[in-house]
Amino acid sequence: MTTPNYFDLDVAEVIQETNDACSFEFEIPESVQDQFKYRPGQFLTLRIPWQDDFLPRCYSLSSSPFESERLRVTVKRVDDGRGSNWLCDKIKAGDTLQVLKPAGVFVPKNLDRNFLLFAGGSGVTPVLSILRSALTQGQGNIRMLYANRNDTSVIFSKLLNDLAVQYPDRLQVIHWLDSVQGRPTAPQLARFAEGFADADVFVCGPEPFMQGVEKAMKLAGIDGKSSVHVERFVSLPGESEGHVDAVVAREGATATKLVVELDGETREIDCKPGEVLLAAMQREGMDPPHSCLVGSCASCMCTLVDGEVDLLANAALDAEELAEGWTLACQAVATTKKVHLKFPD
């Protein structure tokens, strides 16, 4: 499969948010501004040079598409993190980075809803984008719980405080500090859902935190399949480590008629037995969203409308998402004579 179509973007400003977190704002050339329109909750994939390889890394946009501001991703250092530490140590205003256009489905369908937001550490980045967008574009009430190790690790502290003051009747921000209260338990988290049983829930943070929130929402009686949205990121392999053949030997694989709904158009193409569906689309000149090519980043998430596929690898979708019909185009091989995929609008 081919390398994704990266764009060269200049870094306009680097903002030191905390001792271990930086924001990077990008200048978007007028010629590609349409490519970088985004929705609250989406992310950018950065291509980071590393030794003799490149590392694709996904970072959520903390900016809001409804504000007159540059696109901004916020990166927190990770122990032994090759990508995050390189960015925070090396990149300064005026440097150029290779960036994919925005992707991701951690996006509210209706900003007029009530929202229950849970963020842990740097998981605040997509949550902040959703929060600010819902405040300016919607009319619902919002309750946000933001968990951190201690008060010095709180990213966007002043901005969150200012928003709470600006929207006192609609927004409640609750800070949870492990150094003071210990790590939150599921019963404790469930109590934050009181009065928000009809809300859309968005969760991003460390895996134990997210699992705790998911358990808490079940305790609170909130339907996980339709109302609880979780954003998970994993560290992607280098490009030389993640090569996937366009056609693979796979038991049960069959030639198929592939129907693809993408960017407002519907196309039908023929696929060979064992041909990865993303590779087939690229062969026909289509440009579906994708990044890691190893089933980890969820950039290529799409809905399986009809037919069946076998996933070669999957580190992005959980059991509920699979049950809802989501699949990964970069890992999907057809096992029926017809397959119909629909990418998010």
C-alpha cells in the first residue's frame, strides 16, 4: 500500500502549556485549506523523522473549528516516547512538519445535546475542542471531569476556568487530582453522571481511566453503545516496521465487488481474492483516509454496510464498535462476493 498523502505545514507557534506539554499551531496554505477543514474531536497525524525511518503519530486537535484560530495540536511528553519527546525538544516556530489531513470519528453528531465529558491528562485535547464547539454552537448543558496527577499537570487550566466563568449556567468543570483524592473509582465516577442520563458521553485519557469511566457509565445506566464515545490511541510502529502487502493469503478470502461511499460519491470496483480493501481503493485512484496501515490509528474507520470482511489486525476497534458495524479499511479482506463500505462524512 502507498504512503499516505502528507502535506508540508509550517509551525506558526509553539506554546509551552505545562512543564511536560506543548501546543503546536500550524499555518495552513490557502491552496490546501479545504483539505484541513475539521470537526471537533478529530486528530492530525504527524510524520516524524527518526533515525533512518519515519514515525506516524496521531495527536488530537485542541483548537475549535468554529473559532478564528490556527489548527493546534497539544502533545504531552511520554516516558521513552520517541515522537512526543522529539516534538517537544526539537520543533520551534518556523519549522516544517509533514501532516495528514484531519481524521477520526470521535465527533459529536449534534452539538445541541447535553454533554458529559471525561478527560485524563493529555486526553483533554479532543475533549476541549468538543467542549468549546458545543458552548458556542449548541444550547445544551455540559459537565466535565478532568483528572490529573497533580495541579501542575493540568493543561489549559486558565482557559477552562475562563470558560466556566463565561458560561456559569451551562458549564461545570470539576478537577480531580490523584495527589489529593487518589485515583477515581467507578462508583465515584458514576456519581458525576447524576442528572445527565440523557447526555452524550465523550471519554479520552489513559486506558485505566477510560475503562473506569466505561464501567461507571454502566453503573449509571447510560447506554454505552449509543451514548458513550471513547477515543483510544496507541503508539504506532515506524513506517519500515508496518509494511502490509496489498494482497495476502487468507483463508476464506474471495474476489468481491466493492461498493465504496466516500466524499459524497459512490463507486464500485473489483477486488482480487485476498486484496486489502484500502489497497484496492488506492489502485483505482481513490484517496480514503488512512495513516498507520497496521490497524492501530483508526484513521481508516468505515462502516460495513453490507457483506463480510476478515481483519488482518485490529488494535483500534473494541467489541462494541465491531458490533456496530465499524471496520478498518487498511486491514479488511473480503470474505463475501459483495462488500459495501461507507466512510464518515
